Amino acid sequence: MHKEHEVENIKNIKSFNNESLNVETIFKEFNKIEIKIDELKSSIENEINKINNLYDSTIDNLTNVFKLKQDQLLQKEKNLKEKMQNEVTKIKEELENNLSQINFFKNISNRINKGFDTYKK
């Protein structure tokens, strides 16, 4: 306790009332404080709800952005695979045509060699 403060003993409600403080006044002030506390509590709860909603919204947006990017990458992968398959198919067809021509020329060469062998005998 500080030196400047004095404590008075309240022996009864009458002396308490004489000091211009009464129980009713204290209860009223207490109720005002209680109302302010309730308002503050409600305000804090509202802010928490806003933060939760903002968080949920942000997470949903983030998920959607990455899902879109994932879908775009999958489509790009599919297109590249399809393009590569088409190119490989073209090259294989050319090689198969060349192989077919080589086999044709090889058959002709074999027949010519058989003809030479027959002519030599």
C-alpha cells in the first residue's frame, strides 16, 4: 500500500452509502463492465471466424490454382506424348518402307545371283 493511500474500514452499509458509493451503483457499474466484456468477447469471436473463413477461402483458392496448373501440365504432357508417338510412327513407317524396298532389291539380287550360278554351270 502506498503512503498516500488510506484504507477506511467499512463497518456497515450505512457508512458505505455515506461515501456516495452504494451497492446498487456498484452493481450497475459491474453490469456495464460485464456488457463491455461480452461485446469484446463477441468481437474477438467474430474476428476469429473472419480469419477462419479467410483461411478456408485462401486454401480453396490455392488448391484451385494448383489443380488448374496440374490439369494444364497433364494436358501438355498428353499433347507431347501424342506428338512424339506421331513422329515415331512416321519414322517407323519410313524405315519399314525402306526395309521393304531393300528386301525387294535383295530378292532381285538373289535371283540374279541364282541366274549367274545357273549360267556358270
